[in-house]
Amino acid sequence: MRSIMKIFILLGSLALFAFAGDAEYEKSVRAVKAMSTEKIATMVASEIESNVPIRIDSITLVDGAYSKKNKLFVSKRVYPSDNKARVKYKDFFKALKSSKVKRISKMMKGIDAKVVCSDVTMLIFFKKGGSVTYRYVNEKSERLFQYQIKSGDCKEVFNKDSLKTKSSAEKV
């Protein structure tokens, strides 16, 4: 899970948390709230694009992003970083070629939702009606699965998480 958080650290959308004082943090949150969903989507997509490829873990690579209106699209490639990773995740790669792909998709959606729903910028984006579509492809760029994360998915994450996480989300 920690390795997946790298993407939003790299994106800079977690920069809102980096400010030392509450006044600066609040100013940044107000600035994002003043943006349109289209502007937020464009900003996040541009930030991702300027950093690709982003290796999340030994088998996952973010290799692109773009925005269209109030939607953000993120492409992730399931691509082992080396032969050791290919051997270690051999069963995972077999599962991607089987009927278990739906279960893997559901699991990945839960992980991605937890990451984006923990980010203030993305929470604002979702509250304004934005969505993120993740598309997973294999080494040959063949689509494995895709899903969309919206505001309602964040509510599910917060219902499962601790009260501390809920109170953080309520501040937005």
C-alpha cells in the first residue's frame, strides 16, 4: 500500500499537506476549491504526465494520464521490473489471464480508491463531480481491466476506515 501512495506524492497533489502552518494549508485548500473540475483534472493529468513512467512497485508502472472535461484517465501497465519480479508474481500474472481477473480488478479498485480518497485535492475533485478512470494494460498494451472511481467510492472507503480518516475527509 505504501508503494502505491508514491504516485500521489510524486503528483504533488499531497503538497497541500506539506505546508507548515494551518493558514497556508487552508489557503491552498481554498485555491483548489475555487478551481473547476476541469482545471483540477488537467492539473493532475499534467503532473502525472511530467513524471511518467512512475514505477509504483515491482510489477506496476504508471505510464500515462490525460483529462477530458471533469474526468481524469490514468494508465497503469502491469510490467515486471525484472526477472525476479516476474518469478515472484508468476501466479498473479497467471490469474490475470484467467477468470480471476474480475477479483483482481475489484481488489485494485479498492486500493486505488483508498489512495485517491485520502488526498484532499482529489476529494475536492470528487465532490465537484469529477471521476478517475484507471486502465490496466499488460506488457503488450492489451487491456486487462478498467474501472472508475467517484465520490461514492470514497464514502465506501471512509465507512471501512477509522474515525480518524473520516474526520479528515469531513474537513473538505
